[in-house]
Amino acid sequence: MKKKYFTVEGDEYAIPCLSYEPEEGKAERVIIAFHGFGGDKESSEVERLAEVATDKNYAVICFDFPCHGASPVNEEYFTVDNCIADASRIYAFAKEKYFFDASGEGKIHFFATSFGAFVLANMLKNDEFAGSKAVFRAPAVMMHETFENIISNYTIAELAKGAVAECGFERKMRLGYGFYADLKDHSLEDVFFSNPVLMIYGDRDDVVSPDHMGAFAGARSNIRSKVICGADHRFKNKGELDLVVKYSVDFFEE
């Protein structure tokens, strides 16, 4: 497969992107991948997905959320609405680059992990994306609670009084109460959409409650679930990511 780095221009900043394309011929469909909280477009999971999907004439595009990876902006820009706006830009870019019909219906799909799935679920409220399928891998369906667990050295009350928590992996972010409030404002409790969704999660997830994920899917008839026994949030045991890739590509191929 061919691998390419590029940027897509947003309203206020450039969005760093990475694409995987078939070695020969032109991609017939696209998967847009959303990374998780503190991650970036250099996801080994997405690369593994691309290895399989490009053989079936998909292009896979991933991008950095604000203040993640190679993003040129700081924490001020890391909001749910900016993440949605950036993803929408990538969707528009994919439609133009791959010369699909005006709507791109049925040819551009989504794969999203954890926080990325939280962003995608909020984005799918927009009817513009109604023709797309989506895979939610270990979705942070109650992201404000997940954030509380991530910042376990602080309480929300301390953030409300001005404390700032350092988060992230290779690239650190300093986030305060405003970010927590933004997550609550975008709660998925009353979010519904028509897109066919496959939710894949482990029954030993140590970041997002499997009960919460199951309840979210159970309340929405357009979501079906695959539960991988023994898998935690990161699916690091042998063979688990291979199952994620298989289930995802099979779903997109239906």
C-alpha cells in the first residue's frame, strides 16, 4: 500500500493527515479513521486496518485532532466542535479527491476509537453523513466520566477552582474545567442517528465501562455489537486487533 502525509486546510489551522491507498489502481471507497484521546494519526491499529482494506480498494485517511500529534495548535483549540469541524473537512476532502458522486453516499465510511467514537457519534447527528457506515471501537460513550478517570490525581471540583491536569502520551495537554464542561455539553445520552454502526469492545475494558457501552448500543436499534472476550480497552492481546480489523472490513463490505 502507498502511504502519504499531507495537510487539509481548516478555518484557522492546517489539519495534519496520513493516507493509505492501494498499491495499484484507484481507491473505490474511503474509510476515515478517528484516533483516541491523547493518540494521533500514526495509530498502529489504523495501519493494520489499512493493510487489509487497501487490498479491497479502500483508501484509509486518518488525521490529528487539535493539540494531538503534529497539530499546529494548542489546548485552546481542543474542543468537541473543532474536532467535528476537522473531521467534516476531511470528509469533504475525501469526496473531492476521490471523485465520488456529489453526496459520497455509501462510499465514505468511518472507523473511530474511544474518544474518536464520542466525537463521531456527535458528528453523525448531521444528516450530511447519513449514508455512511461507522465502526465504534471501545467508544467512550460517557466521555466526561472517562475524563474523570484519566485525571485521577485531580477532582472535578479542583478543576472548577482553576486546577489544570496534564494529559496525553507523547504530546502532553493541559486541560481544565472548560474541557470537562465541553464534554458534558456534548453528552451522548440523547444522541441518536440513523447510520448503521458496528460497536466492537472488550468485556474487560479498563477505561470505558462495558456495561455503559452495552446499554448505549441496546438503546439504539441501528447499532449491533461484537464483544471480544478477555479484551481490555487497548486490545493488546494476541489476535484481538486482527479480529477488530476483520469485523470492521466485513461490516464495510456488506
